[in-house]
Amino acid sequence: MGGKSLGESSPAFFRELDRTSRRRAVLGSIVRVTTFCAVLLVLYSVIPIGGFNDANPAGAWIRLIAIILVFLGVMALELRMIMSSRIPQIRAIEAVVESVLILLCLFALLYLSISTSDPASFSEPLSRIDSLYFTTSTFATVGFGDITPQSDLARALLSVQMLADLAALVLIGKVTFFAASRRLTE
């Protein structure tokens, strides 16, 4: 409607490309995100998980710090990729999806490790799927209540995850799209 073609109604960065280039850019993005998701899920399913030593509850906090450091490292890498991308806005969208998936998998591994160490930490012992499901429902603020933290450690880490989720969404959104817009003005 309105007689505008896709090129006329699209953002400026996208209008500069011909139709074939636009399709390739979008298809390439879909392939990259799908491949990334598949690789991440394979890694999630094969990474060995050990429980914590009950005498040393600091292990959970050390792993939490490691999660934060890995996430910040991934964000730095994503920013570099956005800044060097031919179409930074598409790369920024990919970065948002990839960063959220990494955050979810890292927290799921943490909860799985806690549940392995102390199955009573949650309302039921967590499998890899349960852990990822629990982390995703917490991130989405759905919180069905079918799996709940029972121990103080699990509740404390879940509280940190909820705050980290909010901070990550703001950080991911602001930083990636700021980098993409800065890249266009250079």
C-alpha cells in the first residue's frame, strides 16, 4: 500500500543494496544465527558438569563471576564484529540474539551444577533440559512455578540472574545498536 517498494520503505543502509544483496544479507544472517544456535546447544549438551563441594559454597559465586566475565568477553567480540560489518544493523540484531542465548546457556549450566551438587536446591532435580527451561522461563519473566529454587544459594543466584537479565537486555540493546549506528556515521 502507498506504492512504496521494499527499498523505499526500508532503512537507508538496506536501501543502498540491490534486491539480491538484501536477500543474501538476510539469508546469511539467518544461516549464521541458526548455526550459532545449533553449535551453542551442542556445546551446552556436552560440557561436563560437576557439582560443588558442599564445604565450599563459594564455588557457585566463582562460577557466577566466570559467567559474567565470559558474557562481557562475548559482548566485546560482538561489538568488534558489528563495527567491522558491512551491514552493522543486521549484525547488531544477530549480536542481540547470540548474546541472549549465551547468557541463558551460561546460567542454565550454573543451575545444573547446583542441582547436581544438591538436588534439593530446586523443587526437583534438574536435567539439562529442565535447567535451560527454568533459565528461559525466568528470563522471559514467565516463571510458571513448576520449578522453583529451594535453597538459599539457588534463590540468591536466581535473584542475581533476574537482575543480570535486565541489565543484559539494556546493555545488549544500547551497546549493539549504538555501535551499529556509530559504524554508519564513519
